[in-house]
Amino acid sequence: MADTTTTKLLEQVRSGHYVPVLTTEPAKKLIESYVNALYDSESQQTVDTPAQDKVAVALSAFNTFLQINVTGPVPDGLAQVEEEFTTAASSKTSKSKPLQQTRKLCFSSLDVDGVSVYQYIPFIELFCLARWILNTQLEGAEVKGLEGEPLEWLKLRVDVWHYKLITQPSLGSGSIFNKSLQWCEVPSLQGKIEQGLKVVEEEVTGKNNKEMEVKWLVEKANVHIMLGQDAKAKEAIQKAAEVNKFQYMLSGALGKRTKFQEKATSQLVVLAKSAEEKKEGEDETDAKPKALELNDDTLLEDLQFTKGELGKHGETDDKTGLPAELKDLEPDAQLQLSPLDQIILLTEATLKDAFSPSDTLTSEEILPFAVRVINDKSTNWQIYTQALLVRSRIEMHRSRTIERGVLQMQAVVDQVIVDTTAAAPTSEANGEEEKKSDVPAIKISADGEVIEDKAAAASKPTSFFPAAKPEDSAPAHVRLQYIHALSSPPRWHLESELAYSWAGVGSLVSALEIFKRLRLWAEVALCLAANARHDDEDGRGAGGEEKGRAIVRWRLFHRTGVTAAEEDAEADDEVENETLDISNFKEADFQGPERVPPPPNAPRLFCILGEMEDRPEHYERAWEISGQRYARAQKSLGEYWISKQQIFKARDAYRKAVVVNRMSSELWNRLGDISLRLGDFAEAAESFSRGIAAADPIAGGEDARTWSNLGSSLYSLYVERAKELKAEREAAANTAEPVVNKSAEVLPDEDDTCIANPEQSQTDPSKRSPDTLLSQSLAAYKRGASIANDNWRIWDNVITLASRVRPPAVSEIILALNHIIKIRSSEDALDIDVLDLLLNESVLNKKIPAGSGVYNPPRGSQERAVCELLEKQVAPLITKRDDLWELLVRARLWKRDHAGAIDAAERAYRAAIGGASAGGGLLPSAGTGEGSEKSWLEDQEAWKTVVARTERFVSLLKSYGEGVEEIGAKWKVKARFAVKSVTSKAKEAWEGSEEFKNLVRLSKEFSTRA
């Protein structure tokens, strides 16, 4: 008999009848037991109910909660569910409103690391009930979800939504739901989610259930997007498409975008084809949310793709790069996609939107993914809603489409608001209010008729567009079918995004009204303060920052002069009834004692107040209230001390922050910056390593700056360790006792792989050998340079480290020099010492085979690489540096290229004397190696350089000039002219010097020979 009841309950859940399940006898037992556990944590007990019944109740509660807060429509019969919770709570509390007290305990039970969920979530007790059943009532039970999902998968879904409920809307123009999740303030919950991902991965993959595996991979991708792990999300999406045999590609096709366009140009389009063609209408309803038309006087409603026509520049559609399955597809007549394939496209778009810069190119790449889903004839209600949402986000970045973007966002929000706003319940929470309210309100019903409703006006927001008719709406189970595979935001996040959209088009009043209605007081305060900073002193935003501080203080402190809570209780009632007027709030009105107990999200409010008032005690209070778990409090406190130049206090604050949030790469990197500034190189290296490891395990690092800082820390440690070893040797020499150098050996694990993973290293960074530190520093710089290959400073650091390794890392030096030359394209970027090192270590110390003629080093050798660098990269840059030409002289002599050596020597000679004409009064440049100009007629070192280049040129002419075809017997004339040119100019300044006498003696020698 139990099996029949269980099957019946699950079938009710499968058909979308969630509320009836919550009113059954098994549900009543579970609700009563949960409320008992909520009021008395020691009364945890397992309810004697079949496991499948428990799963049915948990799924019904969870789906009802999502139906109320995310998808709609709100089900009927919720008053009966409320009555069950009220009855169960009546015996546990003596307060007049037991349901309200129960909900407060539910909200408190969801606090994580000092962070609270949004405090005005309807029917939060349903989410908590589902969470409690799955986590405590099904231990050891072999149960499955409606589609065969294992229990751990169901738990993971609850944890993911718990994370979404905690996430706060972020202030800014790009504040979409996914971008607001980048900063993790709940590391313990994030760690739980990541552990759940691993467990579910093992249970789901390899079970020969393709549809379940694809759905899992898509959900996994969206979870990684939520956690800010783009590389893992990309991997999951690619694997999902591979498992589902889904072919898609962002390509181009000739088409017209505007109404007046005569010739077609290439337009971005997504070509996609499911493995199995889906029949229209199969398992889907034709009901969809309303998609607004563009109605622009220039842009077409949809792209018009051309067939068989030439483009504007004579081009044709080229499909050579497309997979075979996509070559036959027409851009405007593609086949119907399966729902999971549609979700893959939307997840790809969400991924690009969340982790790519907000620019025109990114928008052009994202929009075709949403358009491909919107153009499908048959689409699930929630999938279509998500596609409209993605399109509206992109269109708000273009002037021609911003109006449709904002209005489409408004239409989506209206649909969600209307569908997720419950009718005024008749429970104890609203009974008295109905008696008091006699003011009629106007609302628009589903069929468009105007009716009066006395109670709904204050609680239900008005609709900008007419509400959809019942026949144009999809049932709840259809909307919830793919809810976990989509990045659908909760209702209050969607409304917050709409508020930022209105603010982006200049309607700040509309944005503030939305925030006030949502009672997001922190966002109201931040919005007022941000507006005040952008407006002039006498403008519309005057006093906005003061009003923002007043609002935050109102939530945290009693009114000035008030010691009891009566007045504040009245204010809270005004908040609940949405009759509070905050326009007249003043900061001075809320200087009373702190509220006890503090309001939800008090740590965040104290941090915001600390930033507004620039007072560190607010950050410290936030830390205390959170039970020393709110990392943002210490982060803000650390930044405050940095601004006050109190670096040691800042380091202490960040040390506390990373203790409670060890998964934040931002905190680790900032601690590394501070430690590096204080000269604590061991802690800096440890911090940067952990920051890199926490950023993204697949990519292996966060950014080039972090890798570069890690390299700097390790190099500074290398210098310290080298000094320590030198001091030990000197001490040993003085005492005449042998010292065993234990640190000179490199441990087996001390290679490049453990740079960014300190757990793999058996030694503290300060205890590693100098050779290990140097090699790891070089590897870190190389990784940073590979990420930011247009940053010449990092490549310069690579050269510095590579030149200190013994033997020098020639290949790394050459690679870095090539990049620096490419970036800077100037001879001033070339370090003569580095080039000299390359030449000496890799070329001049190598013997060449005997023979005649120019010698060409073998391919792949270091000699050839260095010679090609000098000839192809360095030589074309030289304009005034004689020292660079001298390097070419030496390299060409080594290759037996005598003609080339003479040519380089002549160029070095001319660069040294600066090309001054005989008898001129100019100040020639000596080109002493750094591009700085010094007059060799005044500076002695420059004069010696000119003499050396002249003697070098003459010596090569004497030795090899006659054998060079272009010179032959004329070498003496060239030599005599070169010497005479220098002596004639230098006679007045340097006559009598030893160098001048040498040149005169050399000149006489050629005169005698002539």
C-alpha cells in the first residue's frame, strides 16, 4: 500500500500538482517535524515516512518555491500550506504571529559566513523545508528524482539556489545576474557546491543516459559561470554539445541590416543543427512570452539574408570552414532545435556576456545566439524568456536598439511580476490589514477588464504592459522543466537589473522606485550616493550622499534620542506596509544606539556605512556581528589602512580575510602586494601562489600581473638566500670549519609545476635553494609574459632572470628580445649587456669548421638563433648606437663574413662620430649604448669611443679590405680619410692627448705607405 501512495505522490509532482502534495498527511508530518527542529535544534529526528514520500514532499516544496519566486504562475491553495506551518508553530511560540516568527527563523537558518539572503522572499519556509528534508531525512536512502537524478544532485540544486538567494545585486552598468556573482562572500557554501559537483559528476557520467548527462553538463556549466570559473564552464559546454552530437558555429552570411541597404554585407549568424530533428509541437506548448518588435526607422526587424547575390565588395558566401552538417543550412530557414540544444546556445551566450568585455564586438558575437533560439517556432516558455532576456541585455548597448532592449526587459519583468505575485492571503499576517484598508486600487486583469481591489494595490506592483491571457501562458511544470539548466535570476534580481537598465537611460527616479519597492535599502543608498557624485553641487542629485548615509544609519541605529524600540517598531511596520517616506531622512536623525538584534545583512550595511563615512570602526563592527566570518569587512578595513599608509595594519586585516575566505584570489593577491611592499618576500610568494591556484585550476592562473608579482617575490627571495649562503661561507672561512650546505640541493618537487601550488612543495619558500628560487622566478615571469605578451616590462624581467641562470637560458632570452623588439620597435629597447652575453655564451666560444667563405651555423643551433636575431631584428633598428654595430662586427668576423664586418665597422664609426661634417661646429653624438647623446668633442669617454671605433674600422680595412671585391685597393684611401676626418675635428679639443697621438701616428703610417 505504501508503494501505491508513493507512486501517487510522485505522479502528482510530475504533473505539476505541487500544493496538493504539500497538504497530504506525509507532508504535514514533515512540516511539523521541521518546525520543531527550527525552534529546537536539539530535537532533530527522522520522520517515519517512506523515503519516496519525503522526496515527493521535498520536490513539491522546492518547485513551489521556484514557481512563486522565479517562473510563476503562483499556485492556488497556498493559504492552506501557510495554515499548516502556522499550526505547527503555534505550539512553539507565544507570539501573536507564529508564521512570521517561523519565517524569521527560516531566514536566519540560511545565513552563511555573516551574509544573509534577501529578507523579503515569499514563502521562504518552503525552500527551507525542501533543504531540511534532502539534507537530514534521507540519509542512506536509495532515492531518485523525477527524471532519475541521484539524491546528491537534488542536494546540489538546493545549494546552488541557496547561493543565488544570498547573492546581492551589484551596482553598475553591467550588473546582470551572472556578473553579480563574481565576488564570493560565502566561501564555505562555495566549497560545498564545488564538492557536490565532484560527487554528482561521478554518479552521473558513464551511465549510458545521454539526456541526463547532457542536462547535467549544462547545469554544471551554469554553476561554474555562477562561481566565476569560465574555463570550467567552457569545458562543460563543449562536452555537452559533444555528447548530444549538437553542431553549431558562429559564422557569417551575406545579408542586409538596414532598410536602405542596397548591397549585402557579411552578417554574423549562428548556424546550428540538432542530432535528431525535433518535430514541431512535440512535447512543447505554443505559449510564449511576448517578444516586442523593434519598430526602428532604419534597422530591419530581422536580418535579410541574400541568396546567390554578390556582396558589397564582390564577395560570395564562403562555407569552406563549416562542418559538413552545417553547410546545407540556410541562415533564415534552419531546422528546429531540441530544448537542450537551445539551452546550450543560451549558456554559450551567457558565458560570453559574463566574462567578456562590454564592447561592440562582444555584443555582435552574443546576439546571434539569442536570435537563433528566438527564431525557433517551438520553444519552452522559460527557455524563450531567457532568450529574450539575453537579447535585451545586448540591445541596451546600442543606441538604435536600446529602446526595445529596455522595454523588452520591462515586458519580461512584468510577466514575472504578474506571474509570481500571489493573491493577498487570508492568513494571520494580512487579516488585520484587510480590515484597515478601504482605499480602492486599480489593476489590469488577465482579459483586460478594469476591476477594483482594495488590498492588492499596495503589495502588487503595476504592470507596464497588459497581462497575458491564461491561454497565452504555460503551466508551471512546463516552465520548471529546464529551470536548473538555465541562468534564470530570481524575481528581485530581475527587477534590480531592470532598475539599472532604467538608470542607464537616465531614468534614475524609476530605478530608485524599484529599489524602494524591493526594500533593497543598501542599493537605494548606493544609488543615491552614486548619483550625487555625478551631479553638480546645485543639481538634481544634491544631498544624495547624505540621504544615502541616512538610509543606511536608519537600518542600523535607533533614532536620535530614542532608547526603546517602539518608534523603530512602528517604522518597521511602515516598511512592511510600504507606506514609509524616506525622502525626508537626515543623517542626524539616526545617531541613536545600535539596533539589537542587528538587522539582516548588517555586516554588509556596516561596510557600506564605513565606506560612506570613512570610519574603520564600522568595518570592525561588521566583523564582530558576522562572528568573524565576513571577509569583506577585513578587506574594506585593509583598504582603509592602506589609504592611511598604515601598511602593517592593512596586512593584519588581509591575513584575517584570507583565513575565512581562502578561495578568493583577489584577497590572496592583495595580501601578496602588501607583503611585497613590506619586504616579506616569503609571505608574498606564498600569497601569490595561493591566489593563482584559487583563480582557475584549469587556466592555471589569474592574470599576468599576479604571475609577474610572484616572479618578483621569488627573485627577491633568491637574492636574500644568496646573501645568507655567502654570509655562511664567510663565517665558515673565518672559523676554518666546513659547513654543509643543505640548501644547495634542489628537492625533487621543487620544479616549475609547484610554483602556483604551495601544497606540492615540501619546503617553505624562504627555505628553498637559490637555484630553485631563480628557476621558479623565471618560470613565473615566463607565464606572466605569455598571458600579457604585449607587456615589454614583463619580458624584460624574463631577460633579467634568464641571464642570471647558469648556464644562461639562451632560448628564453632570444624569445623575450624578439617580443620586446616587436613591441617597442626602437633601438633604445636593446640592452647591450644582454646582447653581449648572448654573443659570448652562444657564438664566440664555439669553434667553427676550417674553411673559406662565409660560415652558416646549422639550423636549430643557438649560434644560428643569435646570429639571426642580430641580423634580422637588431640591425634594422640601429640609427645612432655604435655599440650595437660593434656586436655585429664581432658576429660577422666569427662567421668569416669579412665584407659584412667591414660594413658594420664603418657604420659603427659613422654612428660614433655622429655624421658631423668636417670643420663643422656641431656636437656629434657618441651613441654610448643607451641612446643618450654626448659630444665627443667635450666628453672624454665619448672621445675614447670614437677613437676605438676608428681604429677598429681601419684595422679591418687593413686586414680584410683588399680581399673584399667592393673595396679592393681603395682600402687605404678609405682608412686615411676616416682617420683624417676625426683628427681634423678633434684637433682643437684633444690635441696632445694619447688617443690623438695614436690617430696621428696611424695617419702617418698610411701616408708613408701611400
